[in-house]
Amino acid sequence: MSIVSADIEPLTFVFEDDGLVPNNPLPLLVYKGVVYLANDHPEKTIEALFGGNGWGAMWRNGVYDYVHYHATVHEALGVARGRARVRFGGHSGKELEITPGDVAILPAGTGHQCVFASPDFCVVGAYPPGPPMQITRPTPENHARALKTIPEVKLPKTDPVQGEDGPLVRLWKRGTR
């Protein structure tokens, strides 16, 4: 039995550059309830899924409670436990409730901030092959640098949830920049 519901298409959201958070013309992808976590080790289940699809440099934690983004790498967040309300897209972005089995895939530059989390909230973060993740806060100087680095971030070869043929590969096209 697969740990992924293959017929679930991700929700897509595109956020405009707000002058401090650059965001990205590529869409934020949010899979709702895509990973089956009916076991005692949901973190390991998500790690195996991401790793099997070529995404690594994983960690377990929550989402920071301040606005930040990553200007050198794309990021996948798989919810293992609890629930949270996360604002994606910076201060004027969109708040989404994320719960176990959900996966959010953020293109480089996408602002995010946890505005509420249950005490047991835990996500697994992962990145496609490439440079290490760096936390970037929204300042005019960081924004100017990010506008140069974000277009250089390579597109992932795989979707962290559905692999080589997953929606990310189809939805993230360099031509949309």
C-alpha cells in the first residue's frame, strides 16, 4: 500500500513581491491530506517519502514565528503531528491551516511565518539537491540580494511527494518567471 494518495492535486498560490519579501512567480504548492500517517512514527514516514523522491537535508521542528524566506533553495514542509496556521507570502500573504498529512512546497523566496501552532505541532523540512538552506529575514538589503539569487535556484527534478511525474514538475516551469 502506498503512503501517498496519488489522486490529490496540490492547491496553488502565487504571491507578489511586497518590496521586502520577494516571493516567487512559481506557485506555492499545498497538498492537503496527501500522506497517510496511520502509524506511531509519522516523522519517519514523511522522511522516507521525501528521501525516496530525492529531497534531503531534512530536519524536524516547527515553523518560525517570524516572517522569513529562503533565497537560495526551495523547501518542502510535511506536517507529521499537530496543526498550525501559517501565513505564506509575507505580511500580506495568505494564512492556511496545515494538519497531519499535509505537505507545503515553497519555491525559493516564499515568505512564511507560523501565527499559531498546537503544542504537539511537528513538521519535517527537506530540500532538493543544491546549496544549503539559509534563513533570510525581510529587509531592503536582503530583498535586493534575493532578487539576484532566486532566479538562479535550479528547479527540482522531482516532486517531494509524487516523484519524477509529480505535479511540481509540471507546475513549476522556468518559463513562468
